[in-house]
Amino acid sequence: MNQKDFKMLENGIIYFDNGATTLKPIVLSEAISEYYNEYSANAHRGDYDISLKVDAMYENTRELVKEWIHASDSKQIVFTSGSTDSLNKIIFGYFKDHLQKGDEVLITKSEHASNVLPWFELQDQIGIKVRYIPLNEYLEVTLENVQKSITDHTKVISIAHITNVVGDIRPLKEIIEYAHQRNILVNIDGAQSVPHIQVDVQDLDIDFLSFSAHKMCGPTGVGVLYGKENLLKEMKPIIFGGGMNASYLPDGTRVYNEIPFLLEAGTPNIGGVIGFGKTIEYLNQIGIEAIEKQEKELKEYALLKLSEVPNMIVYNDHTNSGIIAFNIEGIFAQDLAIYLNNYGICVRAGNHCSKILKDEIGIKNTCRASFYFYNTKEEIDQFVDALKNPNIKSEIL
């Protein structure tokens, strides 16, 4: 599907590392090149034609993001440098001032480092307590286990919508409804969900959401922080400078802008944001339903074919996202990834920025194949053929 739109695929590679970053369609480089070559002015700074064009293009992307996640207002969309930046801004710009010593934050051991380490820092700084929602036998989060984990001290649940190794799709609607009945806020890492499945922040009643452009065919260095308007208005910026203030005086008197500009100090990645808008338009042409359907079919097909591979271990064959974590018994994960590279097949190997998942999965390093809409069953066939090679161990050694 749409492989012709991705110049990198002309090199003959099979790209199964979409959980790390996706390939970029030609429309992205064209849009960024046009910005730098034809109207490369700053955003929200000038009163001349090309600067006003930048403003319009930049804010159009904000509107496109609003529509993609079904937010109620574009002022709820804050541009950042990525999911990591968004999560840090939320945790240190909001929760640091709204949590107290002894308050509990629930996460899981399958979270990405960006949704773990900031909470550890806050634990050290103000004395909150980080606790873990246990996973079930399939490494999934269930509403029942969330309910069992909540105490009178629980103030926040901070989890991924889809995790980047296990690939389980969490039952957010039920979890959030239950949490809100107990005045618990829910912070969602959407890096692996927003590009792949329908995400409606109003229907799910999400409090905060973070995701990255580069995982949905967009540029690196661009991310999104979504928050309910009342929560964003209570956030404190953690970066100060141009663009986020209306005025300031020598005595320290200052007036800051309203959201979202309050949280966007400095010159942003303008070309990247404009390019991101073009990739959202591109994805809209394909349709999120078609993307989700293609990934589901690829996952089912891949699991069927991988079952034919001798000594194959799949750790998440029950999850519904386009992510497969696997190993071949007796072969180190990185060695297997290097072997596949010899066949032009790109997979991820290691702990995938989820270093405490080993407590749940029972092993530190795995290989990960993660699909997107431009992948094909023919590519999976080549992938599986390489893994079925009877001389695989001798070739690796």
C-alpha cells in the first residue's frame, strides 16, 4: 500500500522498525524544502507577507492535529520537540505543582523510559511514590488490575495507550472512566497509538496526551502535547523566552501569553511543523481505518508464518497492534538483527527503551518487528524465509 510514495523503499530494504520511527513520504521533504527555499521566515514574529504565510501554515498544522485526535479546540494543541519533551512538560510543568509527598502515581513495567524516568525524578524531588499496575499472563493491562492497584493515595495513572514492545492496546475508556470517578488524572503516552488507530481524546476523556510526528510519517524534532483546557491553563512553562510573553519590565513584572503559546517559548521547528501538516493531510487521504486494517492483517499473517520457524519465541502473540516481539532460541537478539540486516531487513533489537519490562517478560533483550501501512505480506514472506534458513546459526556465528 502506497510504497511508491516512499523513496527509501526504492533501495530494496524491508523496513520493520516503525515503532522506532516511520519512513517519510516524498510530500514531507517537498513541504520542508518549499519552506526553506521559498518563505523561510519566523513564526508569529513578522508583519510581512512571507511571515504571515508561515503563521497560516503553522497554525493550519495545529488545526489538522486537533482534527486528527478529535480535540475540541486548537488551543489544546501544544507543539513540542517530541513525545519525550511533551511528557516532561506535563510532569514537571503540571504534576510537580499538583502532587505532594506521599501521593501515588501508577505506571507499568512495560512503559517507555520517557514515561518512567521523569516520574522517578519527581519521586526524588518531592517524595511522590511510583507504583506499578501488574500485567496479566499476556503482559496486558486490565481494568481489574488497575482497580486492584488504586489506593486512597493514587492521584495519577500514567500509561501508554499502546506499548512499544508488548504492543497491547489498553482499555483506556474504561480505565479513565473508573479513574475519574475517584478524581484521578490520566496521562497517556500516545506515541504508538495516535499514528496507528483512531484516537478520540473527547470520547476517551483523556486528560493529557503526548505523541511524536516522526512516528506517523512526519519529521523528527516535532511532537504534540494535548491537554484539557483547564489543565493546560494551570501548567507552568518549564522554558521561558521569546514568543511566550506579552510584556515584561525591569522590575520583573511580566505578562505571559495564553495557551498554547505560553508553552511554546523560542523559535520552533517551523519547517518540521509545516511538513507535519502535509503528512497529516497525506494520512487523511489513506484513512486511519485503512491503516488500522492493514496493520491488523499484517500482524495476523506474520504470526501465522512465524509459527513455521523452528525455535521461534513470540512474546506478544495475543496483542492486537502491529508489533511483534520475538527471539529465536539460542540466538542473541542483536546477532539476529544483524543477520537480518544482511538480507536488507530492518528490525529493532535490545530492550527498546523499556528496561524494566524484563521483570515481566523474563528476558532483557528481544527483537521487534513493527509494521505500518506501507508494509506488505510479500515482505513478511521474505522475512520469514530468512528466519527459516537451516544454516541461520552457522551464518550468525
